[in-house]
Amino acid sequence: MKSLTPVFLSILCVLSSVTAIPDHDVLEPMSDDDWPGLEHRKQKRDVHQAVTLQQSEHFVWGSQNNTGTYANMTLNTKDEELVISMERFASELRSVTCGDNLVMTFVSNETYTHVINEWEWVNFHESRTFILIENYAGCGAQSSRQPWVVSNAQYDNTHQTVHLNATKKTWQEVAHTYSMDFGKYTAAASASNETKRGLLGIPDVSASGTKTFSIPLANTLPSTLFKSTIHESLTFGVDCNTCGTKGTLEVTGHVESSIKNGLTTFSVSAVPKSVSVDLALKMSAKGSLGKTWTQQATFLTVPIAGFSIPQVLTVGPNLRFDGGMTVSKITGSAEISSGVKATVPDSSIASVDFVSKAVDVKGWVPTFSIQPVTFGAQVDAEVSLYLQVAVALSLNCLGTGYSVDLDLKVPEIDIKGEAKYDSKKAVCPNTTKNGGLSINTSAGAAMTFEAYSMIASKKSVLVNKPVFNSPKAFTAPSVCLPFDGPGAGAAPAKGGKAKRYQGASAPGRRQY
Ligand SMILES: *[C@@H]1O[C@H](CO)[C@@H](O)[C@H](O)[C@H]1NC(C)=O
Ligand SMILES: *[C@@H]1O[C@H](CO)[C@@H](O)[C@H](O)[C@H]1NC(C)=O
Ligand SMILES: *[C@@H]1O[C@H](CO)[C@@H](O)[C@H](O)[C@H]1NC(C)=O
Ligand SMILES: *[C@@H]1O[C@H](CO)[C@@H](O)[C@H](O)[C@H]1NC(C)=O
Ligand SMILES: *[C@@H]1O[C@H](CO)[C@@H](O)[C@H](O)[C@H]1NC(C)=O
Ligand SMILES: *[C@@H]1O[C@H](CO)[C@@H](O)[C@H](O)[C@H]1NC(C)=O
Ligand SMILES: *[C@@H]1O[C@H](CO)[C@@H](O)[C@H](O)[C@H]1NC(C)=O
């Protein structure tokens, strides 16, 4: 397993309660015979075609865990260079020995003869080489694709054996001109569901459905978010009974590199699928606060299994739930409850190309529904708090690593309650009482997006973009609760001010 990029680790180190990182899903070689868009290759190749050296090869890797995660790569060659995947002619092989060189014995003389005709190309000139992507039981790690560079071929006619002067290379060494996609394709071809066994017993890609790398966002937050004695005169706590997130982020990526232009594209995009955040908060405070108090905390860090193709690609996601709160004012003893549900539209997208630094972020502004706010007493209070879902994704393709952080602050809730008493006139409109508790609630969201590279554990920011900031995306109608006078309890509120606000109340508890 390739090591995770330093940023991933540094995030984890800061946090207290971190569970073990689940294993990376190591993607395995798959046959591309049934890969959508490559149906033409399905036609049975003749043995001659199977051993013909190519100008480019296509490789598919897929998850064995039925998660649908995949990566596909097209590897192109340069002048005086060709390529061939052993998987093309695996059924023609009797045996393969991989030591300092590669020795292959073929089953039929017909194939062997074609091999001589085709591979003799490499012997015509010293500068000629071909890349052989070997995948043979006993040669390397089980079902891994190992590149070799072949500079010379010699033949043993009596044994139908080819001796190759070949050097084992890393993927990074052989891949100079390539393109790669990972995470997702949407083509739903009409291929059958069953897993077919292709060459080498590699399961063919079942082309039904959407292949996506998903980051699960479903999590339940701890029920006590804050518990704090700010100083001797004030205690403050926030409980969250049914707090959590739902949905997934669907991630896809594309990488392109050429010998002429180097790395030209390294892009990743994320699309939310049914993402929502639910908060049912209960804040309790006792005492009085002289100056504004602010606290930020990380509630939860959720390690998520990423995936990797050894030597080729590593995708490591991480999810963090942070929260923060600011109490500007509190006098008295209070219990404030409020519930918010924020839903992020599925039509949102965030994508970045690390090379050109082009960013495309659309949508993400959630729709809100706010449940009734209850205030437990006559209290002056100004409280704002937010929950932030931070998704970090670190990527490494053939030695080049980038990371992206998506921080969605949703919701930001702002609650203001003010108790007033006026001996001369009624405080709340349309009432006769001299006391009134005015409550205003609003909810908003904000998002920032950051893309960066990590070189020798030094972070270099490529893009840092506040995507939007709407702290008052939703404002609940202001409410006024009448009460009789100083010290007396507020009267039950009557009648809803807005559709979602009910006037129901419990003793000592005002509800909107
Ligand atoms: C994949 O499945 C295997 C066996 O069921 C399991 O041990 C492993 O943790 C899974 N990996 C991921 C990344 O889900
Ligand atoms: C196998 O092929 C080689 C090279 O084409 C040829 O010389 C030899 O006679 C063939 N042997 C058999 C048994 O067909
Ligand atoms: C290829 O390998 C063989 C055996 O290792 C050696 O005798 C021969 O000189 C090599 N040829 C070239 C062109 O490297
Ligand atoms: C991956 O497969 C899809 C579907 O066949 C194809 O459109 C895409 O070009 C492939 N990507 C690469 C890099 O080969
Ligand atoms: C694929 O599987 C689903 C459910 O397992 C089934 O309803 C459908 O008919 C299958 N499609 C094909 C093409 O076999
Ligand atoms: C709530 O809003 C109303 C109307 O904007 C304002 O008059 C009132 O003072 C506000 N109450 C609080 C506690 O901020
Ligand atoms: C007060 O009552 C009048 C008449 O019923 C109504 O039009 C007005 O909207 C009320 N004001 C408030 C703040 O409820």
C-alpha cells in the first residue's frame, strides 16, 4: 500500500478520537472486453492479433468488493517503442519464468510462430523496445500488472520458448504518455449482470449500473457537542439528540500526461447525492456572560477507505465534522432548542483541475427547513453556532500528488432572544402585556474549496476559493412572546406566525 500523503496524516494527528483507518480497497486487474465503449474488442481476437505489439494499450482495474470503484488507463508509446499486455495472449502461454529476464513458453506452434514474426521488430535496432505488462501467477504479487521493458528477443524453436532481455520497471517509469479515468462511468451497457471469467480468470467488468467511487457521509454525531464552564459564573452546553449527516459524495477523476507536454490534466470532481444535515439542538446556559465567547471543536473524524492500484493510483478520503459556537450574550438561565435540516441539491458540482487551476463549483447552497424554536425562560441570549462537514481527498497518480478540501459549513444557526419590559406599553404587538421575549432565528451556509499540492510535506495552495457565504439564507419570522412583568413567566404564545411555526407550548416552554 502506498503511503498516504502527509496532509492526510497531519489532519489525523491533530484529532483526539480517531478510529483505525479502514484498509484501502486494492483494485484488481479486470478484462476490458466488456468495458463500455470498447465493445468492438469483444470480437474474438485471433492468436495473431493477440500477440501483435501495440501503439497503445487499455487497462481496467476494478473493486472486488462490489463497490463499483474502477480505474481505466490508456497507455501510449513513443517513437521506437511499442506495448503489449500479457493478458491478451495469456491463454496461449504454457509457462512464464520471471527472473532477471522473462522466458515464455507457448502452447501452440502457431502462436509461437506469430510471436517470432511480431516481436522480431525489437531486434532490428538497438533503440527499439517494447513494454510488456506482465500478469502471471507466481511472477509478482497476486494478480498485479508488472511492467517490463524488453530490448531483445531470442527464440528456442524446439521448446516454443521466447527468451526476452527485459528489465522490470515501475509504472511511473514506463508511463510517460497516458490518460486515466477513475471513479465513475455512466454508460449502462446492455451486458449481462453475471460476472464472466475472462482471460486469466479475471472477471470481466459487468457493465450494468454506474461505477462510482462514493464517499459515504452518513454519520451520527455524538449527543453532547459542547459541555463547558466558561468561567465561574456561566456554564454552557449543547446537546444534539438526532444529529447527523446523510448521503454520499460521488467522486471521479481524470489524468492526462504526455511525453511532449508533461502532465496536462489532473482533475477531480465531486457531486453530492442526497446529502443532508440534520441538527436537533438543545442549548442550556446558566449564569451571565460579560464578553463574547467563542469555541471551535472537532466532534468526529471519520476515516474512510480509499482505494489504490499499487504503484499507479492512490485515493484517500477523510471526513471531519467540526463545529463552532459564539455566545455574545447570555443573562439568566435558559434552555433553547432548535432543529434544522439542510439539504444540498444533487445538481451541485465541485471540480478542479490541479494543473490549470481551473475550478468549477456550482450549487451547494442548501435548502432549509427549521423546526420550532423553544425558549425555556425569559432570557437575553445571542447564540450562533455552526456545523462544518469537511471532506479531504488526497490523490496520487504515478508519483504526482494533490489534495482537495471541501468545507461545507451547514448550517450556521443564529438565535437571538431578548427579554424586554416596558411599564408604560405592551412590548409585543397586539397584546396588552408589558413584558415580551423577542426571538429571531436564521440559518445559513457557507462553503470553501481548497486545492493544494504537498511536496516534501510542504503545503502549496493552488486554489483557495470561498464558494459562497450566505449566513442568513433562511430567516425565520421574528416572534414575540408576551409576559406579565419582571419575574413572571411568559404567557403561552398563541397562533403560528408562519406555516412551520406552531404556537403550541408546554408550561414554562415557549414554542414557535
Ligand atoms: C473488501 O472486502 C473484504 C472482504 O469482504 C474486506 O475484508 C475488506 O475490508 C473490504 N475492503 C473495503 C475497502 O471495503
Ligand atoms: C514450429 O515453428 C517453427 C518456427 O516457425 C518451425 O521451424 C517448426 O518446424 C515448427 N514446429 C512444428 C512442430 O510445427
Ligand atoms: C540477452 O540476454 C542473453 C542472456 O542473458 C545474453 O546472452 C545476451 O547478450 C543479451 N542480449 C542483449 C542484446 O542484451
Ligand atoms: C475509460 O473508459 C471509458 C468508457 O469506455 C472511456 O470513455 C474512457 O475514454 C476510458 N478512459 C481511458 C483513460 O482510457
Ligand atoms: C440484472 O439484475 C437485475 C436484478 O438482479 C435483474 O432484474 C435484471 O434483469 C438483470 N439484467 C440482466 C441484463 O441480466
Ligand atoms: C428581531 O427582529 C425584529 C425585526 O427585525 C427586531 O425588531 C427585534 O429587535 C429583533 N429581536 C432580537 C432579539 O434581535
Ligand atoms: C396585529 O393585528 C393586526 C390586526 O389583526 C394584524 O393585521 C397584524 O398583522 C398583527 N400584527 C402582528 C405583528 O401580529
